[in-house]
Amino acid sequence: MDGDWRLITQYEFDNALDDSLEGETVWFILGYISLIVYVVVFMGDVFHPVRSRLSLGWNALVTVGLAILACFGLASLFGLFFGPVHQALPILLFGLGADDMFVITRTHDSLKRKDPLFASRPLVERVALTMASAGTAILITTLTNAFVFFISAITPIPALRSFCIWAGIGILLLFVFSTTYFVALFSLDLRRQDCRRIDAIPCIKSKWEKDENLFGIRDGALGRFLRDSYGRFLMADIVRPIVLVASVVLFSIM
């Protein structure tokens, strides 16, 4: 009798979850599109012919895709259960993977700003210094996220238990692909920038080079927007008290 109740409960849970996911299909699609646009556009300076990193942004998506495929293959090899809730796994891994790769690129740009001689170092040394800083942060984040999901696998609900195991495996594979495949592509992109070749058309050299500081780099489109527009708006005398009041109201509602 206890086994029958478990089967009925699992059946009802799967049906409810399936209906819920079908109703959120549009939001899933919009979420994927938003992530793709954000990664591709804001990986570098979208308006710069050399430093736009559009190609690297697309390859970042490929990196996450490879990790997802490896996760599905490895989990299927072990015979792990696949249910409706697992449909949310790709967008979860897309978000986590994009964060890892943004950490790598932003760390390189930060080191380039701090050290005037950083750009003159050999390519291998620049990549090594970047990964020495970014790799630690990515490793800690990966282990923390994977540990949380693996611990959550103790739930008695089979579908959620399987999802947590799948997610933990996917997060670990994201780290592997981000620190190997993506770093290799990032190195090639840095070599292209050193040769001042146009992004996505590396056979052509750029004749336009405009920097805003002595470090050979300028903020990307998102950074300039946050610094010049959003930051100034947020720090305006009339806006600050409104933000504080709104924060208190939202906190009290929660």
C-alpha cells in the first residue's frame, strides 16, 4: 500500500510540474534569449571593432552547451532518472556558466587596468596571471554550488533528488569546460586583439584604435552606462531618499 501511495504521489507531482512548465514556455524562451544577448553583447566593448568579443561571447555559449551535453550524457550513462523538472536545467547551467566566463574576462581587464606593464607581458603569462586570480574564485563558487545541490539530493522526492544530482554534475562539468576549452578560446582572442584584428573578421586588421586611458583598455558599453548614466542618476540628491524609502517599504512587505 505504501508503494502505491508513492507511485500516485509521484504521478501527481510529475503531472503538476509538467503543466506548470508548459505554462511557462514563453518565459523560458525569453530567458534563453536574454541570456544569449547579454553574454554576446556585454562580453566586451560591443562598439569597438577589436575588443567587442562577439565571437568569444558566442563561443562562451558553445562552452556551456558542451557542458550541458556532457552532463546529459554522463547522467544517462549512470542511468539517472530524467523528468519534467530537468527541463529547467539548461537555463540554470547557462546562467552559472556565463558567470564563470565573465569572471575570467573581467579579471583579465582588471589586471590590465591595475598594471601598466600587464599588456606587454607574454600571452601565456597574462593568461596564467588571469587564471591564478579568476580560477580560485570560480573553483570556490563551483564547489559551493555543487555541494549545495548534492546535499539537496537527500530529499525523499525522486524527481527532485535526480534533478539535484544532475545539476551537481553539470556544475562540475561547467568548471572543467570553462577552465579548459573557454580559456583556450580566450587565449586565441587575446592573440587576435594583440594583432589588432577585427572581431569576427580576423583576416582584416583594424585601422581605428581609440583608448580612454594609458592602460590600453576602456570600459565596455555596460560599464560606461553604469558609470556615466545609472550611477549619476542613482546618486542624485532627489533619487537617494526615494531609493531608501522604497527599500524600507519593500523590506517591510517581505
